[in-house]
Amino acid sequence: MAENKTRYICFLDVLGFSEIINSGGFEKFNKYIKIINRTIESIDINQQYIVFSDSIIIFSEDDNEQSFINLASIVSVISYEFLVNENLALRGSIAHGLVELLQEKTKTTLAGKPIIEAYKLEQSQNWIGVILARSVIARDPSLALKIFAINPANFSNTECVLDNLQLFISLYRYPRIPFKNDDVYEGLAIIPHKLSSTHPEHLVEDLAEYSTKLSNLVLLGREPSVQKKYQNTLDYIRLVKGVMPEISRSPYWRNRV
């Protein structure tokens, strides 16, 4: 029986994966399935996913705030694990809306506007990253304010940080998300990090490792357009990494290990 519910949907594209498969890399495919399973089991077992070749769809059980926060956390960890441990780059988007889910013994069918929205937004970007679609902000207009409040300009707001700790670790408001045709977009982007990271100092370490991998990808880029895609990501990661030491010196974080 089909189930129609509003959910959060994340569409992810594993960039360059077709080349790996063509060269006989099915072992890599099995590894990334294990990463997804392990991460979902550690954060929220109610989240489900579908994988077809180099595309991944992760979707929540419902559309409450905690389900979104858990999905954002899952995508942050997967993004980190894929690149740092498996040299696989992810690009994608998280959207919100009504989805029809049909699960039977031999098939799973998933359809709805947010899947199309997430896919189109993923295709529009010119970097390695995951961003929130407008439908997510429309679902909770205060979300952008929560993220803004715990970004550098207001990082001393201890109460706000405490209330939105998972959001702080997983999302950053970035005014120059690179789109194709040299367009830029202001929005909320995922911060890749380890599952165990809960402090700005941890993010500094995680993002340093992530930056090293990205720098190698820049050098390995076969053409200028590919190098630019990785460099765009490196600019974002270095910016987020650069503000974390200052944030960690705030009264709230100095007393938290």
C-alpha cells in the first residue's frame, strides 16, 4: 500500500563513480554501502535509503525538526567518510515535501516533487558539497536564523548554541555557493565531519583532513573545469575551518571538551 507523507529527502551523486565501476571497482561500491548503513544505524535508524549505481537517496520517516537534524548529521558524516576514507566525492541537496512511498516484497517505489527539486539543485552546483533546497527553509523559516545565530557573528550566544548543537556541527550559512555558469547562491551548506565530532576543535581537525584530500583532487583534475570544481569546495572548507578556532574560544566552548 502506498504511503503519502511529507518528508525530508536527500539526493546525492557520487562523482566519478562510473569510472570506478567501469574499471572493475565493485569493492568500492560495497564499501560505500557499509558507510551508509553504519552512519544511519549510529544516528537514526528510522532514516531509509535507496542506492542505484552512483546515486543515493536518503529520506526521513517524517518531517519533524529532529528528523531533519538527524538527516543533516547523516549527510555530514557520509560526506566526510566518502572523501577522506574512500576518495569518493559527493554532491547533493536536501529538499522537503510530499512523497509517495510504496514498499513491497520485491520493490520500493519513491516519487514526489522534493526528489525532483533535490536532483535539479544537485545538478546546478559546481563544487563538491550538499546544500539545502528552498523547500527546507520554507518548511521552517526560523532554520536560517538558527544557523545564522550560531555562525561567527553571534557565536557567543551560549543558549542558542546549546539548543542547536547538532545544527551547528552540520550546517554553515555560506554566501557564495558556486553554481554552474559562474553564478553564486547564498544558502545553507553541509559541513563534512566525523561521527564523533561535537566541538569546533574537532571540526578543525576533520576539515584539515578533508582539505588535504581536496587539494590532491585539485592536482589530479584532468581539465580546468574539474580543478575549479574542487577548488570551489576547498575555498568553502578553508573558510569554515578558519572560523572554528575563534568560535572555540567563546565562553561556552572553552568549558566544553
